Amino acid sequence: MDLEALRLAEAFFARKPEALPSVRAFLPGALERWPETEIVTQKSQVGLRDPRPYCALTAPGKRVKGRPVPGALLSLFLPRPLEAECLLLAVEAYPGRFTNHLILPEDPADFPEGLWDWTAEARRFRCGRD
């Protein structure tokens, strides 16, 4: 596990401490499932790639009316829009490629049931890997 990459990702979320519990659960969970995954911290997001990007985490922005303040926002790159309660928005960024923006709860115990299946689907779709 790349501890320096995890440290940089945590530093990215330093100004949004409400996001840290979900980030601290999601990133190691992804690396445990897919050890080849690389965590890349950029100016606006923390991305996961293997070798292509298949999802990204961003800090919560403004409060969305009727939605809880998220722990973090997870964007999954999929061939379809998701139908999930935690879905904030699905955008067809390119024909046949949807960016699904999900609200991750602050408490990792409350992660949606299909989260790891959706993440695996995004990885298969973008990277061609199981």
C-alpha cells in the first residue's frame, strides 16, 4: 500500500474534516480489493486509476437542499447512470460514458450496499480489469 499516496489524499481533504472518515475507509478498501490501483492527488480531486481513471473523490461543496452534508463525493465513471438513493447527479460526459456523482456518508458503516460492486464495474469499464 502506498502510504505516501494515502497521506497526500488525506492532506487534500484537510479543510473538509467531515470527509476524512469516508475517505479513510474508501481508499484503503479500494486498494485492498485492487492492489494495482494508483491513487493520484490532483488540485481538484483524488483519483483512482489502473491504468486509466475509474473514479474520483472530491471534497463536499455547498450544501444541497434536501441532502445531508456528504462525507465526500465519489464520482464513478460507468457506461450507465446509476439508480441509487445516494446518487446526486449522473452526467453523460461522453456518449456511453456517465459520470455518477454519489454522496458518501460520513460514517463508512453507512456506505451504500452496492458501492464496491459499482466501483468494480467502473474499474472493468474504464480499465478492462476484473
